[in-house]
Amino acid sequence: MGDTWKSITPGGVSAFVNATTATALVWIAIESSIASHFSVSIIYPLIVALLLGGYLLYKKNGYDSIEKRSTLQAILSTVILWFATSGYLNFIPEFMITLGIFENLAYSLLVGTTIFVLFLTVFHGLHGKYFTTLMLEHMPWVINPDRFLLFFWFWINLITAGILNIFEVNMWWYFVNLFFYALFPSLFFGTRVQELHGSHIKDKDDYFDDDGGFK
């Protein structure tokens, strides 16, 4: 079986960290009160942030494909986190409220979906794979792990709703019901999927390479 972590390279990690730091510097320069505190124009801290960010992103010999992917996904991840925490995405739950979804659930869906998207961008940036593939690719009966993305989106939002306690019920009671009504049926159907796909695999060489990874 192939090593699911060998797709991470030192260059990719370095590019991801540098791009995250560079974008965070721009975030701080724009959103912080540094400029007003020192009675200077916002353009000055912004220029400093851009210069430092450019220094972090500069690479003499250029970026390979892995480093380019890591850089783009790191910038996207930081921007999503920036916009979500600064309130720039609040128009989404406000729109859902106009459709009749009550306020707490609308904002919970925003938080849960933001967490889900960050899982996608961070893991894809570092690995080149979605986190569902990394979690499920060791199971030979799961032919296309990314089919389960919607399932994980649903679960992340359920857990977020429970943590935020949007239904104003006792937290322990909520999670007990969550496990009874959602976890057990999902385990049952997961077992059925295992049996179904396992019985349809005629030749494992059609799906796996010599290292045990997916072709």
C-alpha cells in the first residue's frame, strides 16, 4: 500500500507556509488599526506588507507544479478565513434568512461550510488530493472516495451546529441524538457499500498499482 503522506514535499510545505504568511501580512495591514494608531495612511503598512510578502514568495529558480499548487491553495485558504472572520461573507446567511431559514442555522451553515472548504483547500494544497481521498483511499472497496465529499460536508455542519448549540438544547442530549439518528445509519450504509463494491472488484490490478495506491 502506498504511503498517503509521501505526496507532501518540503518545497510544497515551504511554499504553503510562505504564501499563508504573505497573505496574512496583507490581511493585517488592511484590517488592523496600525495606520490609525500611528496617524499614517494605510498605504504605508500595506506597502510594507506587500514587500515582505513578495520577499517570502520570491524564488530564484521558479516554482514547480507542486509549489504553485501549494501557493495558490494557501492564498485561497487565508483569503477565505479572512473574509469569513471579517464579516465579508455575511451576505450569504442574510440571503438564506430571506428564504426562511432561521438566523442561527444560517450562520451555522456559513461556519460549517467555511470549515469544510478550508479542509479542501489545505489538504489539496499540501497533498494534491482531497481529504476524503486521504481518509478513504486505504479502503480497497471505495473506488471513488471523493463521492463522499457531500457526506462530510453534512457531518461537519451537523457537528458545527451541535457545538454552536443553535437549537438551544442541552449539548450532551444533542450529540447523543446525533449519534443515534445519523452515525448508526451511516455505519450501516457504509458496511453495505463495502460489501457491494468489494463484490464487484474482479481484479484488483485494474484499480491499484504495484505500491498499493490507486492508478
